Amino acid sequence: MGRFILVYGKSGSGKTRSLKNFAEDEIFLVNVIGKELPFRNKFKYVSVTDSIETIIAGFQRMPCKTAVIDDAGYLMTSQFMAGHSQPKKGSSSFDLFNDIADSFWRLIKAIKGLPDDVNVYVMMHEDTNDYGDTRLRTIGKLLNEKVCIEGMSTVVLRCMTTGTEHYFRTQTDGSDITKSPEGMFDGEKIENDLKAVDDKIREFYGEEAKQ
């Protein structure tokens, strides 16, 4: 079963920045909105697409064991923007939100269906409510209330910045969804380096780090 790993945070918190230490052929990068990388490194295996079907097909062909979807929230946004202004009849408004949830569910299940040694990092933005609770930013209530996306992941890292320092949080402070297995990481605050994270996860599960 492939590993579905969540990385979430505010815009500018360093989610994409965390990829900079991967070698050019170490990851399959899905660049959902085609944004430029915030560093000079380039990657060999890149797909610029907001099509979940294309992403799933790319998983089957990728020559590496690590994939990153940046930013997966825009998969929902693209589907919503393409359908929200279409003429509505009866329950069609609800059908759009159901279709968005179904598509994202299909993506998660496809990730779970990959081989055991494949790590897929799904990067998303965060939302904080009036009570200070922070969750993933999604569209519609179905994914939050019926699916609970973070419940399908063992590792959920929160990307944060002080303005001068970027880092990952590995455990919740009680107001967010951050989590990781005990002993996987060296502390509750670690360097903003997804390559190092990938190595730690593989080491924890008894795999060799991908060079």
C-alpha cells in the first residue's frame, strides 16, 4: 500500500521550498497550477496538470519511488471553477460538490493502491476557523465531515515560518491535525527539508533511503 503523506500550511510557509534538496531524478512532481519553483533546481519528471486521471496515470509510469502533488487543493478549485457557473437544475449544485469529493477520494485510493515503498506527498493549504482550529482547505463539507482526509494519513506535517526560518511541525499543539508516529522524527520541530523527511520515513519503516 502506497503512503499518503500530507504536508499543509499557509501560502508562503515553505511547502514547495521543502523540495529543494531532492536530486533532479528523485521525485515525480505534479505541478497542479504550473507555478515556478522558488529555487533554481529543476526536476526531470514533472507533470503540469489539474487532471486527477492524468495524475493517476502518471503514478503508474513514474520511474522513482517518491511523488509530490503541489498544490493538491487546486485540483478541487479547478473542478469547482469549471462547473460552478454551469446552468443548474434540481440537485445539480450538490452534484458538483459530490463530484469534487468523489474525484479527490479516487486520488487518495489510487495512492493507497501503489506499492508499499512509494511515498506520495500531497501538499495543501490550511484554513483556521474562528476558534483557532486549523484544518485542510477543501471545497464543500463532504471531504471534511464524511471522509476526514487526514484520518487516511499516518504522517501529517504542518509547514510553518517565522519569516526568517522555515520548518515542519511533526506533532499537534491541540489545535491542528499535525501528527506522526512516535520516534519517527527527532523532535516536534524539524528542518523544512522534504528529502530528509522522506529518508526518515523510509528508515522508520525499514527501507533504504532513496539516493
